[in-house]
Amino acid sequence: MKITPLGAAGEVTGSSFLVESGEKKFLVDCGLFQGDPESEERNRSFSFDPREIETVFLTHAHLDHCGRLPLLFKKGFRGKIYSTKATRDLAQFILLDAAKVQEEDFLRQSRKKKRAGEEALPPLYSEGDVLFSLALFSSVPYNSPIPLSSNLKVTFRQSGHVLGSAFLIFEEKGKRVVFSGDLGNPHRNVVPDPDLPPECDLVFCESTYGDRSHKTLEESIEELKEAINWAYNAGGNVAIPSFALERAQDVLYYLRNLREEKQVPQNPVFLDSPLSINLTEVYQHYIEELDEELRALISQGKDPFHFPGLEFTPTVEQSRAINQKNRIIVIAGSGMCQGGRILHHLKHNLWREDSAIVFVGYQARYTLGRAIVDGAKKVHIFGEPIAVKARIYTINGFSAHGDQRVLLGWLKSTGRAEVILIHGEENSAFSLATELKATNRSVKIAEQGRVYEI
Ligand SMILES: [Zn+2]
């Protein structure tokens, strides 16, 4: 088997691997490059012929793993896309939203470029391409090997990262290769714990937080509580930039608990993201796949993602109306502040000394979120300079990615497998590699385009 990383090598986004077994070609993930100034260009083409790909195996529904599937269809791919059923249901909303965002960006850019006598780049794909690519999905259960030929099979296992997420085990002629996808943290309340991988020969393992230890979940809930109480007492607002998938549902879940326990004021909360609202509905349909703590809540007749004082605001008018209110909490996307409704809430709150901005997720290089987290005193939003005077909280314990300790523990279970680190910036991958080498593991940091053979 030959495996070639096509993205997420020395970086976090653009996850995709070409897997070749004899004459057959497969992909693991087909993700979008995000954040990087060159990602617009990198997203436009593939280094292989999409018509030659027999099957895509999708680990989960985050855009940096599934975001180029409609482009793959557009460029001629007509094979199958295997994923869990929940991943397919989440991906349909995520991909339709991505097509809509691209169309809106294109119209905005066109107007600007026209004035400069230039042309804007067209969207990567249309809603139609999304719908055609969705028709190629086939749902697969966890823990049930899928035969691809007489000597090759693939198994999806629980990776505990988001609803429906999986790591993959490829088995061919007695050899095993594992792709971690994104790995979650054990002992969370919304998604189940990740399964441990089997002993194998080669493992491609994510390293997003390979250089860090997360604070505990309890400490993070305490920080969230502190931020909410501080802003309420100061008379300001709380804005929480959040990924639509998983983080928004996590925040709702822990906020619901804090409010039920009367640890925070009962002020209005808005989930101001049409995508998050749709994905939260998908979560409601898959309660049986979620963590036992969450199911226990449901058996007590409680709704884990709704509570008194919470309002879903799908329309633009509802969203605008939030800015007229005070002492509120608003959860909105995008999670790294690169677009979406959070920009309006940042514009209205960043300059206020009595407001709090609470980051609960990973902030990639070059993003507005990263600039704020790194201490920028002034940022530009919609071309307008905005002073950063709000209190900035960075709470990493809600992360859907395992930290160094979790990753080392998970990798230990692969026995003596050679480790190829993916899905991490240089420092994270290097730091995790150093720890692994100290335990005499053979480890490399993935290089894009290099062929790894087993
Ligand atoms: Zn992910």
C-alpha cells in the first residue's frame, strides 16, 4: 500500500491522503485548505485525476476534512463516499453552507474587482455540485469491516472528536495502516470517548495540540463561568466565536448546566448561526450515539441543548436585533472569526471595556481570531479599525482535539507502528515527535506529496 499526504502535512487544514493498493486508488478525506493566504489557490486543483479515485473514506464532517468533496465531483469523481450516517447528515448542512458562503464571497469580490477593472475568481463549486456529491455517500456503521477487494478492508472506529467522527483502519495482506482523523478527548459529556487503535504497522496521527496540555474540563467550565459573571457584573456582553459543529453544542450543554445550577445569571443567550442551529438539530436525531452523561440527562426529561432564556436566531433581522441588547451572551461563527455573524458581534463588543470575548476553539495562523488571542491592540473588521479593549478569554479545555498526553496514550496502543505526524503546525508536530522519540518510537513529520509505502 502506498500513501501520499496531499494536505494537513506541516499544517492543520486541507486533510487528504491518496491511498494506492495495486491498481486501486482511494482517498482518505478531501478537506479544504483554510486560513493560509495561499489556500484560495491551493483549493482549486487536485494533484491526481479525480476520475481515477474509486472511493473516498471520510473521517468526519469538519470542512477541513470534507470541504472539497463537491469539487472532486465537479472534476469528474463518480465513486462512493463512505462515512458514518451522522457524518453524512452533518456534512450536507456544512457543504451547502460552504457553497452559499463561496457564492456570497464571489458576488462581494466581483463588485470590488469590477471597480478595479478586474475579475473575481468563481466559487469552487455550486449548491448543485454539493447535492450531486451528497448522492455519492454510503453510510457505514462503526466497527464493521468493509471489504474493498479480496485482500483489502477498511474499518471505521469511534474517534470521539465530533458526532459521527471516526478513525480508520486499513488492512491489507496482514499489514495494518491507521489514519487517526481528528482525535477527541476522553471523559467528555457530549461525544463518546475515542476508541483505542489496534497494534499496526503504520499510523498517520494528528498533532494539532501535540505541544500542549489542555486545562481540565472542570477548570474550563470554571473559566467560562468567570467570564460570564465578570461581563454581567461589568454591564457588558459575552461574545463566543464558535465552530458550528460540536463546539456550539458543547457550549450550549455546559451553559445549560451552569444555569440550572444557578452559577451564572439567567441573562439572554443567542445561538446566532443558522449552520449551528441546523447541526444542533442533527445532534438531537443521534442521541443514541452521544455520551452516556448526555443520555442520562435526556432520561431525566431534560433537553441538553435548550434552556429557558436561549433563543435561536436564524434570520438576519433577528441577528441584527441582538446588537440593540445589553448584558447578553451570543454564540456565533465562524469559529476563527474569518467571516460570519461573529464579525458583527466583535465590531460591537471588541472596543468595549465591559465586554468579554471568549475563545473556546483552535485559532489557526493568519486568522482574525489568532490575532486577537495573540494580543493585537487593534484589528480591522469590514475595513474599519477596531480597538481591542474587551477582556479576552482563551479557554482551551473545551477542545475537541486531544492534547499531548491523550495523543501519546492513544499512540501507545498502536504498539511499535511507525508514526507519521499530520494535522499540526511545525511546533506541535515537532514537540510530539520529540516525546515519541524519547520512547524509542520511529516517527516522522509528514511531508506533502511524499509517498509512504508499506
Ligand atoms: Zn475536525
